[in-house]
Amino acid sequence: MRPALDPTLYLVTDTALAGARGVPDIVRAAVAGGVTAVQVRDKTASRRELYALTLAVREVLAGTSGVALFVNDAVDVALLAGADGVHIGQDDLPPAEVRALLGPDRLLGLSAGSDAEMAATLALPPGTVDVVGVGPVWSTPTKPDAGTGLGPEGVAALAAQARAAGLSTVAIGGIDAARAAAVTGVDGVCVVSAICAAPDPGAAARALRSALGTAAVR
Ligand code: TZP
Ligand code: MG
């Protein structure tokens, strides 16, 4: 069975922003504050380091119920570390091939930031992708190459296409507690710096949850 995914508040980790506090401790605090899904993302780590980090985060999440664990890009690491799924972008291995490697019992996330990318996503065989990451909502120093922000309206319009096809959607890019309420038309929001760079990641997660309100569908 494919793991359940609650995408309401989805933390994407950043090892550099976490600094000396370390990603696992930030994840622990963030989940206590209301994070519902976690993606281990580290573009500079070796495969070995990413594997070790994923195992450490998995250990943290073992005591929590229903917080899905994704690995960014690395299907091999996701499988070996027993993660719930993998998140890929447009430059990674093709989604159908990644699904074949993952098998039916893991989650697959895919980024789509334009009509063309969304059309390609929706053309995949049903069951290939579970959740689409739409963005950037706003341009962000965390990922300068993500480009100009689509704005909340642009994200909602793209997300509507995915939702109509029955896919979960999360918005990403420049979201913090002050901006979260402006993001609508998605099932959840992804944040990196709003939690990983916060002086108190648990409080930052709580502030985001309260800004998002209680709606399961935004
Ligand atoms: N993909 C699109 S924007 C982004 C990613 C990984 C980074 C978002 O980071 P932040 O700090 O939440 O703006
Ligand atoms: Mg990628």
C-alpha cells in the first residue's frame, strides 16, 4: 500500500541553513510544531552522506505517526533508507522510470512550474505521480535558479489542473507565516528557509500552521 500523505505543511530540509543545529533536530522540532511531511534535500551531500542523513531523519520520524518522508532526487537513497517516497524535478530521471524503480508502494512527487510541465505531468500514466510541487510562488534566495515567482494566482491556476486529475498539490517558493494565507488552491505548502533558518523551528512551524488555518483543502 502506498503510504498516506498529509501535505498540509511540508518541510524541505537544507543542511547549510540548519547549520550546527543539524537537520534531524530541526525536523524533530518542526514536526512537534505541526509539520506533516518532510523531504530530505541536500544538493551538495555525497550519496553516502545523503543516505546517512535520511536514516537519521527517518529515526526522528519513527516516533511520529503519518509524517511521510521523501528524499529529493535520489531514488536509490530513498529505497535503501526506507523512505516513503522520492521527489524529483524536471531534470531528474523520467517520472515513469522512477515509478518503475519505486514500485507501487511509495510516493512520487514531481515539480511543475509551467503549463508545459504540468501538461507533461498530466500525460503520465495514472498512478505515476502522487503529489505535484508547484512554484516558485515567489522568487527565493533558497533556489535562485527557480526563477521569477508565478504569484499565488499563477500557482493556483497550475494547481487546479493537477487537482482536476486527482493529484495532490503543494506550493513552494518564498512562503513564510506572513505569506502563507495568500497561498490558495493547493493542498499544502512547502517551506525551506521559513523553518530551517528560523531561530526557533518549532515556533516557526506553529506559526505556519496557524496562518494556514484548519482547512484540509486550501
Ligand atoms: N523549489 C522551488 S523554490 C524552492 C525549491 C526547492 C526553494 C524554496 O525555499 P524557501 O526558502 O521556502 O523559499
Ligand atoms: Mg531534482
